[in-house]
Amino acid sequence: MTAETSDSGRAALVTGASRGIGYGIAEALVARGDRVCITGRNEDALKEAVERLGSDRVIGVAGKAHDEAHQAVAVERAMEAFGRLDFLINNAGTNPVFGPIADLDLGVLRKVFETNVVSALGLAQQVWKAWQKENGGAVVNIASVAGLSTSPFIAAYGVSKAAMINLTAQLAHEFAPGVRVNAIAPAVVKTKFAAALYEGREEEAAAAYPLGRLGVPEDIGGAAAFLTSDQAAWITGQTLVVDGGIFLNAGVG
């Protein structure tokens, strides 16, 4: 925590946050004074992230997002460390396959759904029971523009993110009025996770975006900070598209 950063008195759990979008979100929340528990599969990478973010404000819990035991430990550790859990950001995701959906291995699809959808619901349930049901708060699910349209070669990922968008609406309806639930649908963000979509051709990829560049983790961090802030107090069940204007190119002509 820098001298300029005050303590907001609030706490968050951000999954898949040792790098990339999750790290950008954790960074934005820490910058405004939140205390944050981050998760990730790689313990060493997680420890490095905690040190960079500030071990006085951040703790890390290593494990796989779809592992229910890990989810329980993460929530428990956050509650022990912070005494509260106002915000949940479901960012952890996987996309292990590229190719047409006609040839998709159904076992792979199950794995994608387990990580991208089922784990998000599991954590939402646990955070709800541990704190939010009685005290309120907010949930942000990181979806994707792939869940809003066709997504050639990453169809399994796109279908799972479409499910996450609907899950967001379902949770928003059930958790109201005390807990707001929204989603963010990014386009391509410059991370290791999305590298296959732009690596070696970034200038060409960015040229398709009206704003002239690909996204960076800070773009999504700012959106998540807004959706978990008091300024978003009357927003729930929505999917905020953060895409550099790429959907503007979908029209005719």
C-alpha cells in the first residue's frame, strides 16, 4: 500500500490473478484500498504476484479453480485474513482447444465448462454463504465477446462464456437486492492466455479495432473496479462489453 492509498475497508477474492486480466483487476482493487485474496494454479507465480501487489494488502491461495476443496480454502482464508468478503471476481478460465465445434472432443468441452462456468457458480455460492447473503456486496464474472457472437476455432470457449453471461443474469436475479452481479465481456486483451490470437501479428490484429489497439489488463481492471464500486450501485444483471469498438464493425456495408 502506498502512502496515497487509503484502506477502503472492503475485501475481494479474484480468481486466476497471478498474471494477465486477473492481475490487472487485483491491481486496480488494491490501488483503491481494497484487501484482496488472489488465486492461481502456480504457487511460485502467485507468490510473486502477491509481492508485487503488496503482501500487506494481498494474500494468495494456490489451487485449481474447479477444485471445490480449493474454493472452500480460498474463501476460508480470505475470511480469516480480512473478516469479510465484499467482492468476488470470477476470472479464472481455460481454452485448451482450437478447431471446429463439429470435431470437438466432448471431454474437452466438459473440462472447459467445469473451469469456466461450474467453478464460477461454486465460488459465488460459497462467497454468498460466507458473507454476502447477510452483508451484501458484488460479483463480477469475466466473460468474453466470444460469448456474444460466433467464435470460429474457439467455439468451446465461446459457448462456455455465453453460459457465464446467462449465469450472471440468474445470479443477479436470485442475489438481489443485497448483491449485485454483472459480467465483463472483453475482446482480445494482451495476455499470455490470448497470445495465439495476436502474437506475431499484433499490428494487423489491432487495425481491426476502431480505437486502434488491443486491450490491456488495466482496461478490464478499471471496468471491474467500477462495477464493484458505489458508482455502479444501480447496475446488476448486465454484461459490460469492453472491446475497443470491435463490435462496431459487425454492421453491413
